[in-house]
Amino acid sequence: MVGKDYFTITEISEICMIESDFVRELIGFGIIEVHKQENFEYVNPETIDVLKMAKRLYFDLGVNKEGIDIILSMRHQILDLQEEVEGLHNKVDQLTNEQKYRNLEMIIDQGLLFDI
């Protein structure tokens, strides 16, 4: 499960310049997911972005850990919705192009398009 791409809590704390205790508190709140293997705790590298956001919210903006959890959850939902909207736009474009092609075929089949 845990490979070389994962960091220990100490490593991730040093990378993000955050105290290990703060990282452990975020883990306790469920904001950061930890993987345990052989008495060691590891975190995914994607956690770096989450930790940097949590650090800014907590230390720079004074948001408590409950607020951080809500903000990051809402951010995740927004990103998911943006991805869904992009997919729907692509589907609409695809269907529009297919409909244009069908309309052109119908015009040709009915002899309404003349060669000039």
C-alpha cells in the first residue's frame, strides 16, 4: 500500500514547514488521511497542497480546524462540480456537432444541397 511516493509525517512537516503536531491534529480531524504500515504513518504527496492551504487558513487567516475541514470539503466539492460542468460542456459540444452532421446528411439525402 505505502510505497516510495509516500512521506512520513516528519518529512511532510519539514516539506511544508509545519509542526508535526499540527499535522497530527489535522489527521485527528480527518482533514489529512494517513496510511499505517509497520508502526509508521505515511501520507500521500497530494497532502502537500492540503497542508499548505490548511497552514494558510489556520495561521494567516485564523480559521479554526473545524472551519478548515468545512472549507477544504467545500473546495473539493467545487472542484468536482467544475469537472462535471466541463464534462457536460464537452458532451453538449459533441451532441451539437453530431446534430449538425445529421442535418447536413438529411439535406444531402433530400437533394436540397446543390453543387455550384
